[in-house]
Amino acid sequence: MNSKKLLVLISTLAFFSLSHAQSFPNKPLKIIVPYPPGQASDQITRMVADKVSQAIGQPILVDNKPGAGGNLGTEIGAKSPADGYTLTIGTAALPISKLVYKKLTFDPINDFNGITLMTTMPLVLVVPPTLKVNTVAELVEYAKKNPGKVNFASSGTGTSHQLAGEMFKQYAGIDITHVPYKGSPPAHVDLMGGSVDLMFDNIVAVGPLVKSGKLKALAVTSKTRSPALPNVPTMQESGYPNIEAVAWFGVLVPKGTPKAIINRLNKEFVTALAIPEIKNKLEESGAQVIASTPEDFDAFMQNEVKKWSGVINTAKISLD
């Protein structure tokens, strides 16, 4: 093919791509949430999607596809047509899945383009009220006096909750045992009852339990204190500057989605996140609204892979 014909072909493809983007959206959209209804990912998605739907004049179906630690729904999203009509909610599980599952038939990071990182929220280090510790330093001292006898709960093997516990274990030099649960609620029950000694969980999930006195918060894992729990210090303030971990929720589309459609979706989601009703409700729950660019979200996900790779390798976590 000569250069003139190639130029014509490129121009034609660009025209059709632009034409398609300009007419987008002309039918309903779907957002896959790879987790059950009622969880934070589902609640945030429905709240924001409702405003986006009103703005674009098209229905948005929130489709819960739980299973396989989030990989079931995520794979469906990754293999959907790259036309902007099927979106997927990404969470902190994505980079972890990329590192701990060696036999996936898709790439949890590289098979997607980011639309926007909607929110981040710190994890909270919580213990039962009956445990006689009130600071991270006291917890570390207690664990060192009882090697192998202290255990930490998580919502499942390979979750950010487990990895935060493994990170704490490594940096504090303590011997604590991981106890995985099938989700956070049953872990909370045993934690409140004193059957397990500590847990890292997102602030939306455990904030109400802390405020009601059912759990005791020792630290948050964000760089700065959370306005939702202003009296709880950070891990950095507690002597562990390298322990930083956040739960996060973002919107993704399959790799290869036209840039014009990515930009349109980014505009609509960022606008929805800035609506005071939405922003205030999210921040009151302990979430920080980010509303990033697509490029910043892509870079954020790559950095998350780098951050967790060392922790996972040291802890020798593999789920295949």
C-alpha cells in the first residue's frame, strides 16, 4: 500500500472514530460491579451512575457480577466491546489479582483504559475494645511478647486487607497469623467478639463500628488523618512511615476504547463527583473524592502494582 492510500485509510478510520464518538451515547450503558449489592463499591457506583445517567440522557444499568475475588466480573468487562457502552468498576483488588493469580485469561490492569479514579479511602487498623492496647506501639509490643499467638483478620486471601496486615507484619517485625474470612462482615463479628485480634479494613466499613465503640481504632493508613476519624493518628504518626494503603474505586473501559469516548465519559463522571450532594455524602463516609484524569488513573494503577509486588513476594502469596 503506497503512502497516499495509507493516508486516506487513516483519515477514513479517524473520521468514523470521531463520528462514532460524537454520537455517543445513543443507547443505554452498563457498569459491571464485580462484587455483591450493598458493598461500598456498589453503593458508590449507583450513587454516581444515577447522576451521569441524568446528564447523558441514557439509562445506566448497574450489573453486579460477584465471584472469584472480583475476577469474574472484571474478566467480563475486560472482554466486552471497546465501544464505551460497557464500563467496569475497578478496586484495589485489580493490581493484587495481577500479582497473585498467575493463570488468569486476562490482564486486570493492562486490558483496561482508565476513565477516572473516583475515590480513595484509608484503611483503619482496628482491634476489639477488650484488647488492652491503645496505640500501634502498644500493639507491636503486645505482639512481640506473644509471638505466633496474635492473629489478624481479612476479608479474604489476596485482598488489600490481608496485604496491609502483611505489610504491617513485615515493617513492625512481628509474628502474627493471617485469618481469612469470606468478606468483611463475618470478620467484624469475630473481631468485636475478640476471636481475632486486629484487622485493617476500609473506613466506610468500620467507621460506624469505631464511632459506636464496638471496635477501637489505632491508626489510619493514609498520608494524612481522615476527617471522618480526626482523632485517629496515621501509621506515619505512629512510627511506620512506609505503611500507606488505600481502598479505591475507579471506572474502567476495555483497552482500545476510542480516546474521544474516554474523554467524554471522564467529563461526565468528574462532573457528577463534583455535585455537592454526592461529594459531601462520600466525604462524610470517610472517602476522599479524587476525580482524576484518565492518564493519572492509568499511572496510579501501575504504581499500585509496584507497591504491592514486594509485599506479595515476601509473604509468598499465590492463589493459583
